[in-house]
Amino acid sequence: MNAIEIRGLTKSFRGMYALNGLDMTVPKGAIYGFIGENGSGKSTTEKLICGHLVADKGDIKLFGRDFTDAGVRVRVGALIENAGCFPGSSVYQNLMMQAINLGLDNPDEEIMRVLKIVRMEDNAALKFKKCSLGMKQRIGIAMALLGDPALLILDEPINGLDTDGMRIMREILVDITKTYGCTVLISSHILGELEKISTHYGIIREGRMVQELTAAEMDSRARVFVSLKTKDLDEAARLLQKKYGNVRIEEGYVRVYDVNETEAIVDFLIENGHIVSEIKKNKIGLEEYYIELMSRKESK
């Protein structure tokens, strides 16, 4: 069973389409990285799933049932834009107000459960306004986790976080899926971070799904290349271009694409008077894969 199935979803604002026939499938138990440029329709999709907006047409199913079904709505937690907390109230007080709003049994026990998940059990008494950005994002996730949802929808939760904050967030999201079996739909512009945790990807552009694929599929499709350093990068690149074709100088390295022959490249350069000081095999990452995919779409 899929956690989310969307077919033909359309939403317009003042005659402009934010979504135009979007199809989307999020498997149960996935961490689904939702990728697209600003204005592509990511936030609109998430708000439609959460019931914050009404679609012009199309179908949304959650766990095989219509998304408006009361029994399935209670299984969805979301953090879109911000946590909506009261600055002068403590972390605990903000969570308690949300727990009461949700009508949860044993709210105190549930609050301590979610605070432990987001690594903030020792900060319950801290006022929200005293929390760092990373802590505020984790509080928002804790609020979304109240009631033990089966689906968690997160809109840009790692943007603006420092390195340590992103590491903690990664650990939390992986723990939510592995330990609690929760499906996570997460959007972010920081594709390098998404790549570290996502099991599936959906790439959206101008309100349409461009491509959906698993992390394994993306890895298998990612182009390989050899990157190397020599004293004269320009001349080395010129020689390699003649022999191998697709060669570029990027990020201080000569990159030879669609080639896996490190020894042959070294031998060739030595024969032509170049000493290789560094050489390694690589695959393009999610960010480069996304850029290449978008470039191919633009050229059609």
C-alpha cells in the first residue's frame, strides 16, 4: 500500500496554474525527497494533502483512502512554514496546547514521548523565544508527531540550519521511519542533505511531476566520471578532450565524464608530459543529477 497516491491534481490561483495535472506516489515507509525550484508547486501540493487548500480537480488518497476521510486525516502530521508557537510560553506549554487541541489521551506522556524523539526532553521548560532555529524546527516536528501519525509532511525543515543542526535533523528523520514506521514527505533546496536520507525522490517542475525514482535508481542512472589534478589543468583538459570527448574543468579538477579508466588516463597524461597529483572515481550527486535533468528538459 502507498502512503500517498495523487492523480491529475490541479490547482490555480487567479488563472495561473500552481499544479497542472500532478501525479505522485509515495510508498509507505519511505523518506520521499520532494524536489523543485521555487514556484514549482511543492508547498501547494503539501497544503492540498493537508487540507489547507482545495484543489480544482484531481484525486488524493492516503493509505488507500480518500484524504478527506476523518479516519485517515488523524494519521497525518505536518510542519509547513513554521511551528506556530507562542514565544513567551515554554516548549512544554506549547506542546500541551496542541495536545489539548488534538484531544489526546495522556497528553503529558505523549509530550515527553515526542520530545525524546526530537532530542529535546531536557529543554521542556525553555521558553520558545529562547530556542535556536534548529530547536524551533525540532519543536515543530514534535508538534507534528503528537498523536503518533503514520505520515509526516515537512516543508523545508532543514533550511537555515547549521551543520550540527542538519545532522541532528537527519538522525531524527531516519529514526522516525525506522523505529516508528512513519512515512516522511520532505521538501528542501539543500539537495546534498536530502541525498543522505531519502529512499525515494519526486522531481516537480511547473506543477507537473518530471520524474519519480528510488535512491537506488538514481544511483544507477547517475553518470560516472574521473576527476584529477595536474599542474596545467587547461592543457590536460585539452588533451583528454581529444581522446575521451566529454571533459570539463570544474571545482578545481579536470572531470572526464562517462569514463572509469583511471590507470589509462594517468598513463596517457604521463606520455604527454603531465604528472597527475590526484585522481579519483566519482558519481554525480543528487544536485548535479537534478541540474542535468532540468537542462535536458529545457533543451527539448
